[in-house]
Amino acid sequence: MIISEMNHREITKKYSELLNKAEFATGRKEVVGLLKKAAKLKSQIEINY
């Protein structure tokens, strides 16, 4: 999935899904990985909009 080809709604939806997954994740590494992905998407939202 290439972030630059996603529109604002898709990025926001994916961001919400990642945060929800991180909330219910069990392992530390899993949580950190999901939060890093979410942060990357959030920065993309802030840059483009």
C-alpha cells in the first residue's frame, strides 16, 4: 500500500484501525509496531491537509 495514492478518508480510516488494533494488542513489540505505522499515517495526514 502506497500512502501517497490514498485519499484523506482512507488514511484516516486506516489510522483509526491501527490505533484500535494497538489498543487490543498483547505484546510490546506488536503495540510499538502498530503505533509507528499510525504515526507515519498521521504525519502524512498533516503534510497533505
